[in-house]
Amino acid sequence: MKPAPFSYVRPMTVEEALFALAQQGDEAKVLAGGQSLIAMMNLRLLKPRCLVDINRVAALDYIRQDNGTLAIGALTRQSAAETSPLVLQHCPLMTEAIQYIAHRPIRNRGTVGGNLAHADPTSELPAVAVATDATFVVRSANGQRTILAADFFVGHLTTALRPDELLTEVRVPPWRPAGQGWSFMEVSPRKGDYALVGVAATLQVKDGACQAARLVYNGVAGRAQRVPEAERALVGRNADEAAFREAASIASQRVDPHSDFHATAAYRRDLVNTLTRRALAQALARCGKRSA
Ligand SMILES: Cc1cc2nc3c(=O)[nH]c(=O)nc-3n(C[C@H](O)[C@H](O)[C@H](O)COP(=O)(O)OP(=O)(O)OC[C@H]3O[C@@H](n4cnc5c(N)ncnc54)[C@H](O)[C@@H]3O)c2cc1C
């Protein structure tokens, strides 16, 4: 398969990229790792008139700490984030989740920003971003805005990004290691395949009692789905097997997954139940530890 004809620009700076996007409007697509975009173009599911290739924009490729906040440039390769000591220290949930993305050669090309902007509902990183209250820095020729992860993902392959906007940075708030545990778990048909169901779980525990929890799922809806009812069932309770079972049961009832070639909705619901229990147990075991 070959893509429809397109023009190509290769900016060297963010400003040049924004200029190109402003000129081309919704005729343009940003090219990052190309691991999703090029396949969709080859299948002619997308026919952009112009590709704005940001691979030479070195200013978008970084991982740093900024007053306790983890700041990741959009062009950071997934494999760089996977092996980053800073990411492990400040967001071990992300380190764990990235290992479920495809295979190493794909993670070597695929970018953190491209993965999030693509907004595949089975993707792992959107669930991590929602679970950690990450914010996305977005720029256009007209200025900059910041979007909370929960507002960024609108639906299947759809985000709050406007056609002339570039995602430039992902910001993950400071991690509170004292009493906080995390876990990312997933089931897919084969290792490296897209998830049937995944869960990003965090747990804050003090004196055996659960103070806060986050449960966010990939693969069960058109976007990463948080289940506040299951989180509320944990808060104020002893962090134990009985509480985890109840939260898992609530989560499995609240999600509304689809059936497809790979699995029925009932099976996905069952996975939500099992993965939630296991992830919460692992998060509890990690409470107080800085990283895996
Ligand atoms: C075989 C295979 C298996 C895979 N398995 C998984 C998996 O299990 N889990 C998973 O999450 N992903 C998986 N992927 C997808 C992979 O993670 C991609 O790398 C990712 O979805 C897109 O990142 P990219 O950098 O390649 O973006 P591209 O493909 O270049 O772009 C994707 C989309 O995002 C837009 N975009 C990219 N960067 C920006 C930006 N900075 N600002 C605004 N818009 C931008 C593009 O215009 C395009 O619409 C798989 C891919 C393959 C080929």
C-alpha cells in the first residue's frame, strides 16, 4: 500500500514547526515516530496534504525534573523514557507501562508525544497520564495552553488538540513515595500486541488505611477510563483483599467494554475484575518504596 501524495516539511525548531502548522491548517499532520501515522497513511485511512516532520526539532527531545515535576519533551522516544532513571524515580508507573507498548524496535522510533496525540484507547500511556494527573503543554503560532490529561483525551483517536497545535511537553506532578504504591498490569493476545485490557493503579496508604486511589483502564472504552466509584470504595477502608475485591467488582460493573474478534465484552469485564485485584495488591506491596 502507498500513501496518497503529500508535501513534506522538516522544521528544525518549534517555531518553524508552528509556522508550518499555521500555514497548512487541517491539511497537515505532524510526523513524529511514524509508527501509527505512516501505517494509517499507507492504508489511506488518513490523507494529509502535508507532513510536518518534527524529528529534527531537538528542543522537543528531553526528560528533566522541573521543581519536582517530571517534564518529558514530546519527541522523547518511548525507549528513552522506558530506560530513564528520572522517569523511574518520578513516575515508576510510566516505566512499568511503557514495557507493554509493542516491541523494542517500535519503542525506539515511537515517541511519547506521538503515542499520546494518537490517543488509541488501548494505549498504555494515556491511562498513565490520567492516573497521574499529567498535564500536556500545547503550542500553536497563537500561543500556548495547558490541558489536563483527563480533558485531553476526547474519544477514539481524538484529542483536544487543534489542527494547528503541537504537543510539546508532558508534565507529571511530583510523585509522593511515602505510602504510595503503583502498578500497571495488562493482558494482550500476544506479548507486544495492543491490550485487551490494562489498568493503571495507584494507592496511598497510611497506617494500613487507604487514603487515596486511582484506577484507570485502557481497552475498555473510547478513551482511557477512570472509575471513581471503584476508587471511592477503597478510600477510608483497610487496604486489604476484601476492599480490593469490592473495588474490582465495582470497576468491572462500571466499565462498558466492546466485543471484537479478540475477546467478548464479558471477557474484558472479567479481566477488569482480575487485573484490578492484582494491581491493587501489587500497589499495596510497593507502598513506601521509591521504585520497582
Ligand atoms: C506493531 C505495532 C504495535 C504497537 N503496539 C502498541 C501498543 O501495544 N501500545 C501502544 O500504546 N502503542 C502501540 N503502537 C503504537 C506506537 O506506540 C506508536 O509509536 C504511537 O502510537 C505513535 O507514536 P509515534 O511517535 O510513532 O507517532 P506518529 O505515528 O508519528 O503520529 C501519531 C499521531 O500523532 C500525531 N502527533 C505526533 N506527534 C505529535 C505532536 N508532538 N503534537 C501533535 N500531534 C502529534 C500525528 O500527527 C499522528 O496523528 C504499536 C505500533 C505498531 C506498529
